[in-house]
Amino acid sequence: ALTPRLSGARPAFSSGSRSRSRQRRCAPVRCQVSTGAPPATAGELSRYDWKGMSCAYRTAGAGKPVVLIHGFGVSSFQYRDTVEELAKTNKVYALDLVGFGASDQPDTEYCMEFWRDQVIDFVDNVVGQPAVLCGNSIGSLAAIHVASTKPSCVDGVILLNCAGGMNNKVKRMPGDFDGFGWQYKAVVPVFAVVLALIDFVLKIEPVAKPLFDNVRTEDNVRNALQGVYKNPSRVDDALVSSITDAAKREGAFRAFVRILTGPPGPRPEEMMDKVSCPMLILWGDEDGITPMDFPLGQYFIKLPETRENTTLKVFPGEGHCLQDDNPSAVTPVICDWVAQL
């Protein structure tokens, strides 16, 4: 879910009253960019069938199961280092959501509930026991959907810069911009009009297809990633190819249009009351896609104040894809938290 980043005064976070027995909040840590070992290869792909669709996943290790769910436009490859490190102590599965990566790209109706059902089926029939779900962006949102719908298959959820919706059209909620400057509120209706125009254009194939062909080139994908990642060395040829190869497949264009023009789905706030498992929230404070000082970011930063078994760690200087951008800082936090469950 792409959220516009606006300039202007930031509203201060109110701390409120806290009960230490009800929440855990880790102090922010200064992250060091790793310049040593090259990125891992992310392992070989396995496949399984779900509703007649071929779905891809990576697996490694043994022990308590952890399912990794990627974000918009990428794939399980973005957990390349996480899989390798977490597999030292756990059975790790990294799933390609339908429409992305090496999974099928059907011309169908996409929505968050669609991916929710895919993850539930994967845990039930491939993993075979309750698992910890770890997601980035829309992968985090999918994890919340699963935990709120079928709690029995989830031992815990790890949210890495959670998205607010399936795409740019994040559902607006009452009070979203209370306390923000006028410029924040003024842009919301303008942004809504822009998104409606984008939807309209994307549904005109003779116009949308050349745009898609331009977006999926190696140079444009690399430039887009460099605008999201904080460590340029992590935007390597392997990462770029993992995206462009998927975008070259026959069903890629129609899946791309369906996902971008589909419903955003419910916001995480609307489902949280039904999520009962322990939760780890990891956030990069320089994320321009789901900014920490916007309504959704503020919600998650404050959540440990009111929700039991909730741990927050903020990573200064990190962006939206922090698990792949700086795995040497993020992966140990994930490993330690899973080990304590």
C-alpha cells in the first residue's frame, strides 16, 4: 500500500498510561549496514497446489515452524538471508503469494482475503501444524488476516512495516488525520481522485500494457528498489532479476492490473481485536511507503501501550524492506523473539 509522504509538522506521539505487565517495548537500536558477506541465495523452490493453482515456496531447517510472507511486487526471494539464518534453529517456509514470484499468476479477483485463504491452506496442508507468521508490508497484513480468522493455526505474528491495504487505495478511517496540519488533510481528497484516475487508465489495456512494459524493465525496477532500500549494495542483480523474471511471465500484466485495481480490504485496526497471539512489530523509521508518523504507523507504534504480549522495535535509518535491506540487524531480533515463544 503506497502512502504519499508529505512535508509539514509531525504530530507528537502521546505516551499515555502503560502497564509494564501488559506490554513490551524495546528501545530503538542504531542499525549498522552490513558490508561483509554477500546476500544469500534463498534456496531452491518447491511447489504445491492450491485450488488448481501451482504455488511456490522455499523451505529449510528444522524445529518450530515460521512462515515468511513477502510484500507487494516481490517474492520469497526477499527473505534470502532470513531463511538461511532462521533455519539454523527453526523450520522455515518462505511463500510466494499467488500473482507474485514463481507462483501462478491467474487472471482472477485478487483481494486480501484471497491471500489469507492461501496462507491458511499452506499452514494447514504444507506446514501441518501452527506456525509463526512473519510478513513484510502486505505480507504483514495477510498475517493479521490469518490470525484474526483462524487463530488456531498461528503461534505468533511478526509485522515488518505493515501495510494498511492491498494497494494504494488504503481505506480511510474516521480520525485518521486528527492533529495533523492542514496540508495533510488537503491532499487526501486529491490523492483519492488520482487513484481513481489510475484505476481507470489501468483498465484500458492498450494504454496500460505499454506502461507495464516500461515499469518492468531492469533499469526501472532497479531505480524503484533504490528509492526504497537504504543500502544500495543490497539492490543487486539477483534481487532485480527475481522481480523482472516474474514480470515477464504470461499472466503478469493481468495479475498486476487486478491487484492494483482491486479492493484494499479492511485496515489492520479493524481486525486487531480478533488477534490473540503474541506480536512483534518491527518498523524502519525512514519508511516512505508506510511512514511511522502517519496514522497507520502511529497506530502500531502505540499498540504496545494497550495490547498484551506485544513487542515493538524501531530501527533508526531503515526503510520499508528492512529484513532484506539490513538483515544483520533485523534477523537476530526475529530469531530471538521466536525462540522465546
